[in-house]
Amino acid sequence: MYEIARNIQKLSLIGQLSAALVHEIRNPLTSIKGFLQLIESGIIEKNYFDIIHSEFQRIELILSELLVVTRPQVTVFHKQSIQSIIHHVIALMQPQATLHNIELISNLANEPLWIECDENQLKQVFLNLIKNSIEAMPNGGQIRIDVTKASSFTKIRIIDQGCGIPKDIMDKIGQPFFTTKKNGTGLGIMISRKIIEIHKGIMNIQSEEKKGTTITIQLPLYTLNIS
Ligand code: ADP
Ligand code: MG
């Protein structure tokens, strides 16, 4: 029953996304089609190749980000310590952080905190969030990643010193394709939130403009009586 419930959740996610996705992909496709027609009719030269190429890359990026949650395979849940997941993600993000003069400081609870999760999906969440923090700190600084135990939950906080989110757009954050970045997809927060929901957790965003952003995630700790 548990698996079926999760799959239904995933299906409704696909439903919610479809309309926005069609809209988002249609733009670059229309642009590509137009350029191909102009080239075919000899109106413009072949040197519009770069535009076509970058539009294709945009479609590819959008589809690859969406693939994480809409992949048809059944989500596989395993018992895993949250610390090992965070540890792995920090190692993956280290080069990008160093490149941007950013120090990743982690403070992980000593005792292993076990959760039931799809490890790859959760890694995707923390990659998305740390990437956002790095992108919000063009002048460098520190990003803190804390993992603590709070009764039957584990609490993960990602605290940055970045540009923060202006109050008037806070409501829009996490809507599919809402981005303030030139090359953003506006999918990271939405996908992360959905993955956390699939894991029966919650994700919260607190932010102050020019001060920084704190993302708090709570995930239920593994208990033996979960089937
Ligand atoms: P993208 O990163 O492609 O723009 P996201 O869904 O990851 O898409 O983020 C949506 C928007 O939320 C970003 O464009 C940015 O405006 C805002 N945002 C997310 N995380 C942060 C952060 N840590 N600091 C400041 N703004 C953020
Ligand atoms: Mg992002």
C-alpha cells in the first residue's frame, strides 16, 4: 500500500507539471523551427547554428532536471543515515564552492540518524539547495549545513549569507519555472519540495534580502514499524 500511495503522488506531480512544461518547451522549439525554416528558405545563413544549439541545450537542461522526479521507475526506499547523504553531497559541491570563494561548513550530529529514503532523490535535493546558495553568493562567504535530531525527526538546515529573497517574490519561489536567474530553470525548489513530500517531510524557506537564506528540512526518522 505504501508504494502505491507514493506512486499516486508521483503521478499527480506529472499532471501538475505537464501544462507548465509544454509551455516552457514550446518556446525554444518554436524558435528552433523558425530558424530552421529561415535557413531552408535561404533568408539567413547557417551561422544561426549557435542560437539553435543553445535552445536545444535549454530543452535538454529542463528535461534532465525534470527526469529526477518523473522517471517511470518505482522509487526505491532504503534505510540510510542522513549524515552519509549530506557528506557525499558536500564532497560533490566542494570544487564549485571553492571556485566561488565559498566555505562549506558542516555540523553533523554524531550519532547516525537513520531515515528511509531514495538516496539519489535526496542527494538531488541537497545539490539543488547548495547550488542555489552558491549562486546567491557571488562575492563568496560561508554556507553552513547543520544536521540535528529533533524528537522523531531529523532537521537539516542550509544557511547562506547570500542575496536573500525579496519579500514580494517569496510567494512565487517554488512555482514551476519561476526564476530570477538568466540561465535558471526555476525547477530546483519545486522538485526539492516534491521529493521531500514524497519522503513525508517538510521544507521551509526563510530569507532576508541582502542577509541570506535558511532552508530547513525535516524528515521523519526511521522506525521499525514502517512497512
Ligand atoms: P533556479 O535556481 O533555476 O532559478 P530554483 O527553483 O532553484 O530555480 O530557485 C528559484 C528562485 O528562488 C531562484 O531563481 C532565486 O531567485 C530564488 N532562490 C532560491 N534559493 C535561493 C537562495 N539560497 N538565495 C537567494 N535566492 C534563492
Ligand atoms: Mg536552482
